[in-house]
Amino acid sequence: MLIDADAMLGRHPRRDTGPGTVTRALAGMDRFGIAEAVVSHTLSWLHDPGTGNRELLGLVAAEPRLHPCWVMLPDTCGETGTPAQFVAAALDGGVRAVRAYPADHGYDLAGRDAAPMLGAIAEAGLPLLVDAPQIGWAAVEAIAGAHPGLAIVIGSLGYRLLRQAAGVLSRTGNVHLGLANLSSHRGLEWLAERYGAHRLVFGTGAPLRDPAEAVTRLLWAELDDDAVAAIGSGTLLGLLKAEAA
């Protein structure tokens, strides 16, 4: 079973990636054999997290295969409420994970401003999703050390980041890597052998990336069935602390 930890709803204003509707997302999942997906909203990324987060809950309310992922901000400007208010609203709305865009939203995720929100997210048991271009590895390691109960998934690694990621994986236990744009040749096999399948999470980056990329990378990998199953859904279900729908 495949559960996508890295998908998005909402039309992108500058890229031709389709309408971003629930119907289109489900059709894409069916085409590639993806059972469920953790989804955020383009509005939360490219416009306003508060607005996008609320919009997302309405879109997925009647669709059990889609699990909402909210976008966080530091509480310094009050845009998404205090950390306690943000987390309470997220849990009340069935939010399963939180995503951060520190580079695009102009803050230091490892700094003092974001620390209270990260602490609240960690206490609530919500995993944090961040794309590698949004953050440096020193910051990832600092956050992992400051919040050892926070599960962190770093996606969009690209082609030449394994050496940097490896050191952080070796020194932490709560940092995981996502499959979206994990482009190194046989990098998945190397990571699974060295660090274990429990440090890897299936994600496609859809619709900004073609899901076939991540699906093929996993299902054609030279890994045993247990490792494929763990990466495909088992690791993520553990991070979400839930059973599949």
C-alpha cells in the first residue's frame, strides 16, 4: 500500500499543474495505485496560511482518503494564533501533519521565533514536513536536537544532497527523508541499507511533480518486500500515529 506524504490541492498560479481539485487528485492517486495522501493547500504556501488551512479542511472533509496538512508560521505576528490555538484548531479539524516554508515565508525555522510553535506541534504528535530547498541541514539538525519528540520529514532532496543528509541522519533519530525528487542513482537503496527503511517516507510532490517518479523509484528499487512496505506506508503511519483509512 502506498500513502503519499507529499501532495497538494489548489491551482498553482504560475505552473500548469491542473485545477488542483479533490476530484483530480483522487484520479491521479487511482492511476498510480496510491491509497491515501497527506495534502496541503497552495493558498497556505503562496498566499496566506490561515486562509489556506481553513480552505483545506472544507475540501477534504468528505474524503477519507485525503488527510489535511496545515502550514505553520511563527506566532510573532499573530497570523495563525498562538501555538496552543494553532494546535488545538489543527487537532479539532483532523489535521495529521504540519508543513513549513521558512524560506518562502521569511523566517528562521531554527530560531527563537519559531521555537514555541515547533514545541507545540511536537507535543501534539504532529510530524513536520519541510522541503530541503527551504532550510539548511544545520538548521534541521538544530531543530531535531531541540525538539527530540518532533518527527521531521525532509523532502525534495534533489540530486547532490545525500552527503549532507547522511551526517544529520547519523546524528539524529527523528529526521526522515521523503522520496519526492530523491534523484540520486540508487540513493534509495543506499539510504535503506545504511539507515533503515524506517527513516524513509513515500511522497510524490504531486501535482508539481509527476507521481510516476516516486512510485517507480520505490516499486522498482532493489529492496525486499518488507522495506518497500515500510517506505510505502508503514513509516508514515507510525509518524501519523494512526491506521490507514
